Amino acid sequence: MSDNTKQSDVILKSFGGISEKYIAEADPEKKTGGKNKNRIFFICAGYAAAVLLLITANLPDRSDDGNFTPVITSITATDSPVTEESTGTSVTPVRVSETTVITENTVVNPVEGTPGTSISTDVTEPRDEGIRKNEENKEISAGERQNTEPMTEKPDEPKETYIVTESHESRSENSDQYSGAYGKNMNWNYDPGNRTLTISGSGFMEPEDDEIFTDGRRFSWVSDAEHVVVSEGVESIGADTFCKFVSLKTVSLPDSLKKIGSDSFRNCVSLENVIIPSGVTEIGTGAFMNCNSLKSVNIPEGIDAIRSETFKGCCSLKTVVIPESTAKIEDNAFQNCLMLREAVIYGHSVSFGSLVFDPQEDNSMLVIKGYEDTREYALQNGLEYEQIED
């Protein structure tokens, strides 16, 4: 039990005893069981005085800063007609059973089973109002500082300048040129109407002339040309001369021609037929390699050797005739000619390199015709052989 509760009990008992004493003296009939209206008055007065002292003893003390210290928040009382109005609070005083200490902003609920007791905490409102105003002042100050911060201008960032050019402007000055010199003694002319390139003059093509048409960026029409005419008087075709002519379909070679350089017609995938003049004595390595559409080609008498990969990849070639003058066929000369059905070799003494023709498992339809040396090569490579009848 708390000290306040003990003190309250003592006060009530003391005043209760005093009231009984005065009642006994003032009302002699009490001992004999009589009743008197004054008895009720003295009893009520005694308890009222006790309650007044009790409330006074428990009033909160005001501190130096103007705030109240903890106060009584609930009182449990029995039914009694006596009320005390000195504090402005409705209270039914008989006996204090429980006290609860609260601080600022605490919500007080009435004790269950007893009349609700209303205790005002308005004393804290001035302080709350001051706190709220201080917080508002802080927010305003922060906003003013934010709005009054000096603005620093960023230096201008460097701007990039772009120059837009069309793709055709990147071509060389000769992109629209349709004629020019081809070495010291030759000239060339291209007719875009019929897509025909004509080379005229005399002599051999110089080595430095080989790159005239090989650079596809130099002349835009190179990949569009379909026909090539080499005029009489020209004696050679340089290496790689027509390797960029992917649309080339026909080629006309002069009787004056003596040499076809290495890779001169390589990758002419649209070329279908070639007639090699009888005056040609040399065909360079890979001269017709990857001419996928080439169906027929003659190899003139006077060719002493077919160089490596000369007709490699000519997958549309069906028949080939090799003259008696050819004494040597080098490696891979007709490799990947998978449509080749007949190869006639007229030389009596011929040396063969490796994989001159496709093996039988890749081209079982191929028949090799020739003489003794050819027969030996066919048997060694599992190819079908037939001897030429004289």
C-alpha cells in the first residue's frame, strides 16, 4: 500500500472517530437507539472535511518552469450522495483505492465499473503550442536557406559537330570514270548501257596494271559488268584482273593471247563458258577457281601443265579434255568438281599430284579415260577407268 493511501485511511478514520464522538455527545438518544436529524448532518460534515483534506494533500505542486508534476488520474468510490465541487471536478469521495501517475499527452481512461473521471491536461497545451511554433520556424528557416543559396552557373559544355555525308561521296574521283589507260600500250572502255568492258591495244599487261579493276571502291560498275571483250593484239591477261567481276557471264579472248595469269578469273561465279585460244601456252594457278557456273572449257594444245587449283571449285563443270601436250597435272587441279562425269587425258606420259580429282566416295560417277599412266593413277585412287581406243 502506498504512503498516500495509508495517509488517507488515517485521515478518514480520525475524522470518523471525531464525528462519532460529537454525535454521541450531541445526541444522547444514540445510545438508546433513537434517531435524530442532527446525526446525519454531523456524519456528512465529518466525511466532507476528510475528503477536503485528502484532496488538498494530493494536489500537485507547480514546478519552477510552470508545469505540473504528476497528478491523481483515477479514484474508485462507492455510492454516496456527497460531492465536493471545490476543484471544479465531479468526484464521489469515500475512499481512494488506486492512483495512477501520468505525464504529458497521456490518455486517461476511467476505471471499469466506476463513474468516469475527467481530468484536464490543458496545462501542457501552452508548451505544445510553443514546440509546434518552433518546428514551423525551423522549417521556414530551412526553406529560406534553400531558396537563398547562391546559384553557380555551369560552364558551357563543348558541343560536338557532326558532318553527314552520303555513302557515294566517299568514293574516289574516278568512281564515275568509264575509260582510261591500261598500261603503256592499252586502253579500256566501259559501256554501262550493255555492261560491256572492252580492253584494246597491244603487248602484255604490265604487272602494275593488274590492280586497276581489283579495287571495288575505285570503279562502282565493276561488280555490274556482264561481258568482257579483249581485242586482238593483247597478249596477256594479268593476275587477278577480273576477280571482282562477280556478274561476268561471257568473255571473248583474242587469238593473240598467249598467257592467262594466276587468279585472273577467280570467283567469277556467273561465268558459264570459256573458249581459250589455241595460242595460249600458260594458264596460271587458280585462274578459274570457284567459277561455280562454268559448264564447259577447252584446254588448247600447247599447255604443258595444269597448275594447282586451276579449276578447283568449278562445281558445274561436267566434261574436261586435257591435250596430249600436257605432261603434268598439279595438286587439287579439279578438286570439288562434283558434277564432273568424264575426264579425257590424251597424254601418254603424265604425272599427277595429290587430289587432282575428287575421290570415288565423293564422286562415284566420274570416269577417267586415258593411257597407262592415267590407268595407274585411277586404280591407286579407286576411280573408274577406261582406256582410250586409237
